[in-house]
Amino acid sequence: MLFSVVICSYNRREHLVGAITSLLLQTVPPDAYEVVVVDNCSTDGTAEAVAAIARENANVRYVYEERLGLAVARNTGWRAARGTYVGFLDDDARAGVDWLETATALIEENSTLRCLGGPIHPFYTSPQPAWWRDDYEIRTRGEVQRPLRPGEAFSGSNMIWLAECLRRYGGFDTSAGMKGTRLGMGEETALFRRVWEGEESPLFLYSPALRVYHWVPPEKMTMGYIAKRATANGQFEARFALSQNPGVAGRLRLLAAMARTVVVEVPTVLLKRRQYRTTENWYFEHCFIPIQNISSLLRLLGIRISTSQREEPEA
């Protein structure tokens, strides 16, 4: 079997069904791939919904993971996978109908691939604000196929890994990323960094034809969500930097460098507000990095910040 596609889900039954359906509509034969659904402690009928789909589709499998966390669930998924390559799709995403067909052609052309990835485009189930731009939720490396440059990584909802590479590097960082409704970042970034460090020139291939579509709920189209996301990313980046610069001296060096960065960039970003008709557009286009860096600075000072992405489901 060439592909296993892992979908990890926490209390998103309706969206999960849509994600699975997008995989069952793929243009490759069903025996070329399997869908591995990892239920991460859901209480909303996810197990029953997946069981109903699996009864009609032999290439759909259900796995339960009681330890909460997206990285933990992803690791459970790839360890249960039977495919040579393991793709990852979020439970609120949709794969393009030719996603796996495109991946097959790319793999046939590139025998040393470690990971494939492509753009992520938004889709909506609610009206967008007048100031909103699709670009705010598009994740892309451009319109030309190319290898990633050192240090680059793919977004977690559109990546297809060589299973052997996941085994060699231990999969995803379970101390990072989403845990239930708690917003976290970096579990796939940490994996990419380990591979970059472990191999001289690993091939991570980006293709604009390898498309995935990701749901954008109303709360993501707010300044508050950007603040939460930037804060979570800043906390992760500071933790990673500290792991690379241990001890008091390392922390002090990082603190000094980050303080200088924040002192310079915050006034610069504030001055750019005058160029925009709306506060929202200015905020979405310029404030993520300063908020991220302030969050990193606070973490370097020993202040940990936890943010929630969505409300806990009712019991």
C-alpha cells in the first residue's frame, strides 16, 4: 500500500465526516491507500460516525487514543499506518480530489523524498467580514514546484511523509501543539528541524498542485484569534530557542536579542497603521510577528501563557 492518510480528531464529528469523504473521493483506486482516523478522546459520537463509514468502506480504519494532544494522536496514527507514505489531514480540512494522484506522480519522479507538501486554501461556512482577505488563511510556498529551503517546513494539514523518516526521527514533538481545546503550535516544525539537522540535504518537495482546503470558522476571522495564535507560536519558539541555548548565559543572550528586536519592531509596526483604512487589515498583515516576539520574550522571562482555541464541548 502506497499511502496511509491520518486524520486526528477531537470532538469535530461533522467536520471529520467531510474530511473523510474528501479522501474517499480520491481519483486513485481504494486499494492504493487507507484512511486512519485517530479519535483523540472525543465525546460527540465520533466513534459511531466513523464506524458507519468504515462499514461501507474497507479502507477506513478507526483508532482510539486516550492521551490528549494532536502530536500524540499523529504519532499514534503513523505508527498504526500500513502505507509507505503517511499523509496528514486536519479534521476540518478537505483534500483536493486529485491529492493522492498528484502525490503518486511526484513520488515516482523523486525517489529520495522525505516529505511532500502543498498549499492550503480556505473554505467558509459563514459570511466573511467586509475587510477580510482570503490571503490571511492561505498557506503557500508560491506557484512553482520546488524543494524547501533549509529551515522551511510545511503546514501540518498538508504534508505526506515517508513513513521510514517518521520512524527514524521519532515523529512529532508531544510537548508542543494542540491539546484538546488548548491552542499550541510547533509539533510539525520541531520534526522538520530534527530532519534538517540530521541530514545534509533532505528533500522536502513543495508542489502547488497538491492542494488542501481548510475550514475558516468565524472566530478565526478576528483579531483575538491572531493574538492567541501568535502568542502560542511565540511560546513554542522561545522553548525551542532555550533548548538550543541552555543555561543562564544562553537565556540572557536570548533575552537581550529578543528585547532589542521588540524595541525596534513595535514602533515600526505602529507607524504602519496610518497606511491602512481598517485596523483589522493592518493588524492581520503586520501584528503577528511582534505579538509572537513579545510572547517569546515573556517566556524567556519565565512567564508561560496558555491560550484556548475553542470552547470545551458540553458533557
